[in-house]
Amino acid sequence: MPESWPTDGWPAAGYMREKAYCERLLDRFEAEHPDRRVVRVRPAFSFRRESASQQRRLFLGPLAPNGLLRPGLVPVLPVPRGLRFQAVHSRDVGRAYALAVTTDARGPFNLAAEPVVDRTVLGDVLDARTVSVPRAPVRAGLAAAWHVRLVPASPDLFDAMLHLPLMDTGRARSELGWTPRFGADEALSHMLAGLRVGAGKNTPPLDPRAGGPLRVHEFATGMGSREDAELRV
């Protein structure tokens, strides 16, 4: 999809509603201030080694064992039918922001690296044989875990992931002069490598110790207690 694709998102998911709300704010600002240069950067899922602990807290929760996602450890990986998404390394996203600031660029830019992360790519990254499984049982299991507060990601976020359009990054490449230096599979591999060792960085969102000893602070937040739990940091 090009940048002109509707930015309404999947309305059932709070994360997507937040993105759509930001788009509407920018629409209004551009209409009211036509003399201002506005650049919108729309990155795919952004990964890097140092983001691992934060992303585990946001999506997997305190019960996820860090070492489970080691390549070759899981012989068979079940993948929900139709799951595919785009990814990009956060360093490449940073370069796009730098280009947006230092050039006369205007408007929206999609950012994503190749390849699209699908069942085949996930199997290669984790060195595992993959099997396609129906969506409904996976969603039901996630919903049950979310409602009893075992995971922070709601089933609505799962639905949204299954309806993600694939972004066309041609405008960023041709008008912004942006080319990703890392592949999507590399970005994902870097994050998974960081996950196995509890990597992070010395900022509050990225701090690997933010959950407290034995991740007690994560349990205390009441995962699944409200619809937008996946937005907590």
C-alpha cells in the first residue's frame, strides 16, 4: 500500500486507535498551518537488540522465558495461518528521521525492510520447522490468557496483526533517499538475540530491570485489566 492508503487502522485495538488519532491530529495541524512543513514517518515493527526487554514486557509479559526463542531450541513452530508483517531496524528508522530533518521532505513516508516476515522467515530465523495452524484456536488461547492477566497483549491486537496491509516504501527510497541497511530478518534476529540475554539500555523504557526482581512489578500492573494494556511501558 502507498502512503495514500486510509490510516484508520483496526478499530478494535487500542494501539491502532492511538495511531489513527495521531494521524487525525496531523491532518488538522496541516490544514490549520499550511505554511509549516510536516513529515510523517510510518515505520513497520521496529527492532534492535536493546529493545528486547521492553518488547517482551509489552507483548509477551513476565511469564515468557527469555531463552525459549533460541534458534534450534524449538523443533516445531506453530504459526497462525496468514500471519505476516513487516519489520525494520530502529537504526534505519533513525536514519530516516535524520533525513527528514535535514532535507526539505514533506508528507508521509512508509518505512520497512525486506523481506516480509512470514512463516518461512520465522522458521529460518528460529531454525525451526513451521506448521500453519488455524487462527481461531490461537486467538481463543490468547484471549483466555489475557482475561486472566497472564499476557499483556490483547486478542484485539492479534486481530490487528492479521489485518496489517503491506506498505510500499518506494516514496522513502526515491524522495527521502532512504535505504535500509539491515534486512527485516536481521532486525528480528537482533531483537531475539537481545531477548535471550535480557538486553536493554539505560533509559526507563528500555531498562531490562524495570520489571523489578523476578519481574514482580510487571505482575503488579494488572495485565489484561483494561483494553489498552498492550500500550503500557
